[in-house]
Amino acid sequence: MNGYTFAEKALARAAGLSAARAGDILDVQPDLIFSHDNSAAIRRIFEQTGAPAVVRPERIAITLDHAVPAPTTQHAQNHAEIRRWVQEQHIRHFFEVGRGICHQVISEEALVLPGETILGADSHSTHYGWLGAFGMGIGRTEMAALWAVGELWLRVPESMKITLNGKLQRGVTIKDASLRILGDLGVAGGQYRAVEFAGDTLSTLALDERPVLPNMMAEFGAMSAYLPPDQAVFDYLEPRRTRAYTPLYPDHDAIYAEEYTLDVSNLEPQIALPHQPDNVVPLSEVIGQPVQQAFLGTCTNGRFEDLQAAAEVLRGHRVRCRLVVIPASSQVFLQAVQSGVLAALVEAGAAVGTPGCGPCMGNHMGIPSPDEATVSSANRNFRGRMGTPDAPVYLASPYVVAASAICGHLADPREFLPGHNPL
Amino acid sequence: MTVHRVWVYGDNVNTDVIFPGKYTYTLKTPEEIAAHALEDLDPAFASGVRPGDVIVAGRNWGSGSSREQAVTTLKYAGVPVIIAASFGGLYFRNCINQGIWPVVCPDLSQWVQTGETIEINRQAEQILAAGRVFAIPSLSPSVQAILEGGGLLPMLQRRFGKVDT
Ligand code: SF4
């Protein structure tokens, strides 16, 4: 008999079973569930269920991050409703305005651990694969049901294996590799599936880079995505965790619906053109396209190393277009302040905002005018995503965002990196 | 055995054209939500749909965002079944949880046209259309139970002894 994939093992564990296979329908009890500014809407569905109170409030996390600080009275009322609810239901893992984006904060707080299952009312809940957890996005009614009864039915997805080999060149990042995967296989390439990453590239990635891969897999149609956790992940979690865990790894003879391999050693910077994340070309094909705004932030690329990468490019330069920088969390913000990275960004002309989602989904703090193009370090560029349907949005790495900010048009960051030899 | 009129659509229809994102926070009543069903895909749908009509689509119906209104807009319009070659993963879940029956049928959209009728036989797990028989894959008993109970919310309401909303 064949071995098991990560998804099969993790969901069997979450359902209290000794084994499960792709296609099985299980009732799983997640280790953590979370929601954000949508928690007030979920509360209203919860009230309709007739459930007396949330079960297992210690396993619920709520962040205020999508529109913070509140840009309108309506947003403020929404936040106030959530604060009241959190108090009423004794939800301890509540993170106020300014703490940061749900996925980053929950990772920093080590609220989910390797081998565990986390369900979030957010499509980028695939993110937690960087910790070796099974993360999946769910709808509002499903979250209300989880609050009410603590379990939810899931179909164990088939798995797809993506192997990354080689070491990325300087100025090229795992974001470029993620965009290349989307460009090669399309936005439905991972439909219904759990993606498992493998290959020697993974261990060369810094911790701040790793979430990019599973985060971007939400754009791939994947239910979940996973990176095998290594010592670097365990060391990160050690001072933060509050419970024991057992990491899970796929068996070598597990069954995959599809396999795909990418050698990243000669990869060039990539970019997604408007209005789809799989509309990907090598950056070199579109160098010189004008941009009026550059946005560095989001759960995809708003961590410390992303800010540091941008600072590396920007030192000694002034931006020629607006550069909006939103750190993914207060910890990222603090580290950027203490290390001098933030000073370098501000000296170059950046406008810095409160940790949170910023303009990623068009709520506020950087909505483009219809005739303005934005180059963004985010994960999706669907029409209207940033609040303005006609405004073109390009997706790229923090390096590319920074270089383009200097030039006022799409630019190759490698020309701005110390020690670069012109090709 | 039930008889249904069909509305036929192609591949990769995403949730934005099933129910435009711009309405997600403003429209609240079932009538309002139903009035905008498929607005950006087929302007004739919302005014022409009759209770009991079903959707027949190609691959990847309902890809994109996880918005539940992309399912409820059709439910409120009276559509009891959506048949597609494949579904977006979150959309399939939302169908079950909102009490709309999602049927995976790889070929049906090739054989029927909008306005024609098909017969659905739940017991025999078959669809009769264009003089042919198409098999309906069975759902697991627990999923079937949610569907037959009208979806996740009514199921919880019964569990917690709440009669009505
Ligand atoms: S940063 Fe963007 S993609 Fe990430 S959670 Fe916020 S809105 Fe979603």
C-alpha cells in the first residue's frame, strides 16, 4: 500500500483518525481558527445558529488588520462591534489595530505549530504551510459553524508536488519563483489540491521568504500548501510556542495527482501584468513601463527582509514616484526602526503606514487613480482589487518595487544592488 | 424524477461575474441579491430565471473569491442544482453549506443548450438529457445530510433547538 501525503496525515490527525485518504470526507477539529475585520459579519451568522456561546475560545484568534486605523465611521463601528464580541466571548487572542496582518501576527505568536491544522476566514490561509501546518481558507458561515461546534467537514484534497531546485541569484527572490509557477501552470493549476513543496531550494530560503510560496498558492486555486519544516523553523518557534507539537512529513511513496519541477538557478526577475496573477512575463520584457505608485507591504512581502531588500536598493537614491511602505506587523516595524532600515526608506522618500493590509484590497492608504499604474509586492491584481477597476497593478518582488520607485518606471533591481556586474 | 430547464455556460466562470464584488457589502435581502445573479455574465438571466431552473457549466465554475453570495444569489433565484464539469474548491463547499446541490458532470454542457430541459433522477443518480444518460457521482452520507437539511446554518439551528431565523 502506498504512503500518505502531508494533507492526508494532517487531516487524519485533526479528525482524530489513524489514517485518511484523498477524497475522504472528515469532520476535523482545527487547532486554531481565525478571522479579522469580517468577524462582525460572522458574529451575525453565529447569532442565527442559536448556539449559546463560542466553543473553545482559547483556540480562536481575531485580528483587526484589513482597514486600520478605521478609515470611515462604518469601519469604526465594525471594529467596535468586534471588540465587544471578543470581550463577551472571552477570546484572548485578539490583536488590536496596529499589531499587524493576521497571517504574520499568528505566525509571530506561534498560535499554530507544525503538523497542526488552521482554518481561517481568509483566502490566504494557505500561508501557514511555511510552518508545516495545514492551512485553508473557509467562508463566513463555515467560521460561524466552527465557533458554534468546533468542527467542520472537509474533503481531503489530492496533492500536487512542486519541486524547486537550485539557488536563487542575487536580486531574484522566491516571489519571482512563485510568479513563474503561476505563469507556467495558471490560476487553476492547483485547483482542489494541496500543494507540497520539495527540493533543495527550500533550505536556502530565509524564514522571512518562506511564507511567500504557500501564500501565493491561494492564487493557484490550491486548498492548502506545505513546506517541510526544518530546524530553522523549530528554532524560530521554540521561544514563542506554548504547547508541544509533532511535525508531519509526507511518505516517500505518497501518491501525487501531478508533479512539477522548477530549477530556479537561472531564473530572472518576473512580473505579473494586469489583471491576473498568472499573467506573468520576465521583467525584462516590460522594463520602462511607467508607474506612478510603488507599494511595499502585505502578508506576501511586508516582512523585515522585504523592507531590508528594498532599503538595499534605495540607499543613496530618491524615489521618482510615490512609494507606500506598510510593515506586515508591529514586530516588523520595530525591527525596521531599530536596524535603520526604516530610516533608509524614509530618506529615500517612502510614506510609511500603520501595520496592516494597507491598500492591498483597496480599503484605503494608497488607492490609485484610474490612470495610475501601481507596482505592488502583494499577491493578487484582479481588476479593482486595489479599489480602482481601471488602474493597472503589477505584481513583483520587493527589489523590483524599490527599483521601479527610483526610476518611476518598471526597472531591474540588479542594477542598483551593490556588487552587481552589468550583464 | 424532476424536470428542469437549463441555462448553459462555458469554462472558468469566476465569482466576480456570478455576483459582482461591488454589491457584497451593500445588498442584503434575498430579493436584492437574486436580482443581480450573473449580471456581468448573462444580463438575461436574472429576469428570465424561474424556480427550478438549473445551471449547466463547463470547467472551473465559481473560481476566485470565497464569497458566499455567489452561491446564495442563485439559491435565492430558485436554482436548486448546479451542474458543472468541475467547480472552484471553495465554491463547491459553499454550495453544500448553503444547500444547493453541486453535481460534477464532465460532459453535460456539450450536449444541451440554454432553454432545453433535462430530467434529474436523484435515486438512480442519473441525469437524462439529449437522449443520453449521465451519471451523478454520489456524495458522502455526511455531506448528503447537510445538503438535504438545507445547508450548514439550518443544520446548526436544529442542533441548537432554534426553530427559525
Ligand atoms: S495583506 Fe492583502 S492578501 Fe494579505 S490578508 Fe491582507 S488583504 Fe489579504
